[in-house]
Amino acid sequence: MGPIGLRVLRFLAFTLLTLSHGGLCSITVHYEGQQAFTTTATASGASYSGVAAYNPSTLVPPPVPSPTILTTIPVALQNSGTVGLSIKQKGSFVGFSIEMSVTNQVLGKNSTFIQVPFLNLMANIQQRAGSVMVRVGGNTQESAKLVDSLPNGRILEKDLINVTGTTQTPPLDFTRDLLYLMRNISSFVNVHWFLGIPWFVTQPFDTAIVTAADEILGDYLLGLQAGNEPDMYTLHGHRPTTYSPSDYFGEFSDFLSQAGNGADPTGRARTVLVGPNIASFSWTLEQVWDTGFVDTYAENLAFLAGEKYPADNCGATFGAGAVVNPQDHHVRTDKNKPFLMFETNTASCGGFLGISDSFVAALWGLDYALQMAHSNFSGAMFHLGGQNVFYNVRALFLFPPFTAPPTNQSFFRSWSVGPIYYSALIMAEAIGASNQTQVLDLPIEGISEFTPIYGIYEDGVPKRVAIINYVNDPSGANDVHAVISLAGAALPAQVRVKYLAAASVVQKGNYTWAGQTFGGFFESDGRPMGDEDVQTVACDAGAQTCTVTVPAPGFALVFLTDDAQTETAGLPSVTFGTTARTKTRNTATVDPSVLATSNGNKMADHELAGTSKPPPSAAPRASTASLVLVGVVAGAVVALLGRSM
């Protein structure tokens, strides 16, 4: 089976091309700064003009593969002696990367007002894996400045006027209360953190975050990122065109010297650094290794790391540029350093609207994570950048694992849980909390790139099987029938199976994992809804096989033994409620489907006719109703109700 860079991204490219040529009930919608996509109409009367995270546009599902693919697949496992298993992995393998500038939306308003949905989402992972890795950083860490205080008790403030670089990164001020917020989250849920060191200015470095992070987070601080994508500094105008890996090597040395002059009194911070964090844009990892980076700074580097979006990996899609193959990176085994995919997401070559935010992204996330685990990565962070992240061109097309509602709408709206969060949750369950799990991309003859299958082992013994079916075919003709056998041991009389399900690869929201869901846009408090449904599949005692059927599309996690189910293997289940509200009056709501065809798109006709006013710099446009406006239309009603509250 081909590497993930070729297999999955080739599938996404194929999907995009076939979707864009669909014809049934379709309209062409143009988005500023994006490609045109052929999409199915989701509501009459208005085109979507809101933020990218909630775009309701869907695409026509792609046709079934031609020629036909193998659907009855032999999965021959060995009870011992399997060759090619990965290093031992942790259930916390998939973590989350949160852009520093949106932490007040995602984590909480301050150290005493924590976002309850975020706690619940992390608790779900903790329950299965025991802990969660979260990185706070990204482009906005590079010029972030720790200050004593900010107006109105805020924990961070962005300077949207003095943005820099092609990614339009705003300077950011933050207070120590952001770090106390992170520490308080760890008191509720076992979250361990990565933070970034500002790296745009090196003479001198601003080391305030080093001192504060070590002091406040203590053992919950996993690492400090030494620069974010330094190979792109030239592109963004933060280094001269001659900037090279050897220059970064020298800056790393400068930082260690400066941090040793009082910024790191315990010495611990200088032993948990993460580098080189390149995006493989203009440098390769091998060029960094050739400087002697790993050997020279072995005592300082807790992790080696890279960052990669398929958006930068156009070679896999269009044949331009280098293809990223996780199997190429084995330096961590040679140097005894864990290697992390420090920031990634589904966006590819400009972003796939209708793909990156749909069910296929959940399948992609699982495939990508399992492939990285098989290839000896030690973890991967799926990036979260908010609703519309104008400082980062790539993030315009990111569809994050979960999205907090805009702060001025937080009472009316709940959180939106994206497809990648399902990937992270299932990955935690697939790996489990034993820290002895090994993953193998099973080398099955004749298998299609549309139906990858992974074996999951504990101490060399197969415990679980992960089966992915990318094909979209409601007829059932392309359902996968995985015929599992086990050499060297008897199969049980039955196996248990959990399914990740949706009606099509382009479905947005309301996916189910073992019968439970986080709903659609603005419907989640971070807890799965519904009753869990774990299927039982009888095995053939005579043939010593178990046949598990996976719908097209779908994913199945097969538990080969009674002790293989890991949904409660980490820590006890815990959920959180809230005892505080930011708004207690005027709380009426309106069904979004009603509002979608009401007066939301009438602002151009009369200034009193619209439910929301465009910013002063924007000219009113006809037919621009946003499907995400909820409750504001009832202003007259709630004003009357408010008098009696």
C-alpha cells in the first residue's frame, strides 16, 4: 500500500475533481480568495457569506471507483512474530494545536472562567487515553509579548493594525492569567501543554514566557517550541533571503545562552525544547540534521518536530513540489528522540470546501493518524484556528476539530464539533492507555487505496483491527467484507465492533461513533449524545474467521478480545457543568432553518430589515444571509420579555 502522502491525498484530489464535475441540483458559489466549487444547494434564497467554519455548502458525492475494487478482503493476522510493527505508542497520540490568538475563545475567558465544552471534549480523550496533549502557539506565538495587565482584565489582545508577513500575523499581548487558565484546566482534565518561544526577534530573545511557563505549568509543561516554521521566515519577511538551517542552528545556541542568564533558574526549560518545527517549505529535515542540530543539542531537545499541511504538499495532488512521506523520517529512532507532527490539518492546495469539513475528513484523519503511528511518529497535533483566521492564509481553509461560537453569540449557540475531533476520539480508543500499543499498515495483496486496514497490537499480540472504507456507494455493492483470521491462536466465538457512520462522504455533522454523536453546527456541549451501540459479530468456528462488514463509506474498529475495548481504559468518565453565565436576560432563540429564509438577507433593501449590519467598511450586498445567525431576529420579543424578568 502506498504512503499516506500519495494514497490519501490522491484520494482527496480525485474526490475534489469528481465533485467539481457533479451536475445534479448544483449551483456554483464563488468565495473571495478561493476557488469556485460546484455545490448542492442547502437552502433556498441566499448564498452563504459567513465565516468558513460554519459554511453549510455541500458537494455531490464522487462516483464509485472504476475499475471495481476488492471488497472481500482477507485480513490474516499472526498471534506473535509479526514483522514491521511500529514503536510503542500512547493513547494520547493525537493532540490539538490551538492558535495562540484564539485561546480566549477556546480555553476560557480567564483563569476563573473556563469553557466547559472544552473540558468535556478533553475529558472524552482522557477517558480513553489517560491524558491529552495540547499545543498553544502557531504564527501568533512568534511575536507574543507577556505583559503585566490588559484593559478590562483580558488575558490577550491582538494588534490587528500592525500585522506582518504574507500571513498577516497580528502582534499579540498576553498576561500570566492565560498560563494560569491552562494550569487550572489541567486541574480538571489531565492536559499537558506545549508553548512557543517568540522567535521573530533574537537579539535579544524575549524569554519571559520561558520563566512564567515553567513556574506556572510545572510538570504539565511538555515542551517549548523553538521557532514556528523557521523555513518560512523569508517568505513572511522576517529573515533575509540568505537565512538557512545553519542560521537557525546558531539562533538555537543564542537562545540557550540568553535563557541561561536568569530566565531559566531551574534549568528545566532548556531541557524540554522542541525543534526544528519546519514546514518543509524551503528546507528539508535532512538539511537541518546535517548541521549537527540533533547531536549538538541532544540534552536540550525533548522532541524533534515538523509541521505539515497537505496545502503545502501539492506534489501529492498536482505533481508540483515534494511529497511528504512519514515513512521517510526515522531520525528519532537513530537519535533516541520522539518525533512529532506538531501542526497539521486537512487543507490541501487552497482548501477543499465541502471535503475538509465533511465526513471524508474524519476518515482521512484516522487514516493519517494511523499511518503516522505506523511510521513511528510519536504524536500529531490537529490545528485549531477559530472561525475566520485572516492572519493565516492557510487557516482560511482549515476546518478545526472543534469550534467555539463567536463570543458575542455564545449564549445562543453551542459548540460545533468537526470531523477531525471524531478522528482524535477514535484514535485514542484505537490506541488505548496501555502505552504498549503498536500499529501496522497491513500489507494485504490486492487491497485498494480506498480501503486501508490497520492491525493494532499490544506487546506483539493483535488486539484490534481498524478498517476504513472511503467509497461512497449507498447500494451496498462496495461495502467492505473483512475476513479476519488469526494464525497461532483460536479466534473467539464473536467479536465486538464500533462503527463511525454517515450517509455519505460529503455529509456535514451528525456523524455517529457507536451510535453517539456531537450533532451539527452549534449543537454540542462536548459530551456525546445518544446511547452507545456496540455491534456483536459472530465468528465462523469451522473456518476460524470473523467477517466484519464496513459500509461505503464508513469506519470500523474491531475488538478481538473482551479486554480490547478501551473506551474506559484511561481515567474514569467525567463531565462538567457550568455555574456561571455571561448573559442572563434576553435569551430567546430562533430555529436556524426558519431564520435562513427570513429577513436575514434584506439589509441591502433597507437598514432596518436585516438581522445583522455589515461592518462600516463593507458595502451592503443583496442575498447574503448567513445561516449561522440565531436568535437576533427575536429582538423585539425579548425586549418585551426583558421587562418582566
